[in-house]
Amino acid sequence: MSETGRGAAVPSATADREIVISRTIDAPRELVFEAFTEVRHLSRWWGPEGFTTTTRAFEFHVGGEWDFVMHGPDGTDYQEWITWTEIAQPERIAMLHGESRGDPNAFESVLTFEPDGAATRIEMRAVFPTKELRDEAAEKYHAIEAGQQTLSNLAAYVTEIVQKGVEN
């Protein structure tokens, strides 16, 4: 939503194709950002509850790719592919996310990392090519709940890192 000059909210041009999830995480922005940039971190928290991730290739730079498989708790494997389209450390990461390179149903995602005192507010905004693909992601693949669980896993992971750092 954006504001008009009179203060009335108007939907964005992509509102019917978006999923937006946010969370405040009790960790510094640089650490939360770093958790997205290195496989050693991603493999510890990426995905909804009960999922694990196997990375086949990972290059974190604009134009680089992350080729991986998410393993569901029921044994289902989900082929995934991401290419990074923008990296502004430590504020923003933009990417194209699909099942494979050239996926016509790939969606754009933007992650923003905003300081909130000593914590970080992270927002994940996914924009799908069509409303139907957005609705399918939300209904069939439970993308909203899965995204919330993923950010919960991230929060637990970076909180653990912060606590270990304090103990050392």
C-alpha cells in the first residue's frame, strides 16, 4: 500500500500478485543480512519447519545463482533456483526465484533489512507474474505460513549465534 497526498491508502499496482511477510528479529542487521549470504548459514535455517535444504551450487553476487533442493518432511523434494538481481549490503537483496533457470513462473522477491534499535525488521516481498500464480502459491503451497515459519527459523538461528557470541 502507498499513501496518496490526502492520506488515503491505495493498493500498489502489484498488490493482487504479492505476498508480503515481515518479522522483527532480535539481532543486528549485519548478522541477519549475513545469514542470507553464506551457505553455511542458509543450510541451518532456510525453509519451513521440518524442511532441510541441499545446495548444489551457490554464488552470492549479482547474476550469481543458488541451485538447491528443499526436502519436505513427507519426503517430497522441491527443486529450487534463485538468481540474485540486486545486492545492497546490508539493506536489500533482490532475486528471481523459480524451480529452475528459465522457469516462466518464477517470481521476483525483495528482502529489506531495517534497523529497529538493536533488532532488525526484515520484510520479504514476493511478486508473482499473475494473480493465479500468487493464489496457487498461497493456497497449494501455503507460501504465507511457510514464509512465516522460515523467518521464525531465521530468528531462532541468529538469536542462537548472538547468544553464543555473548557467552564467549
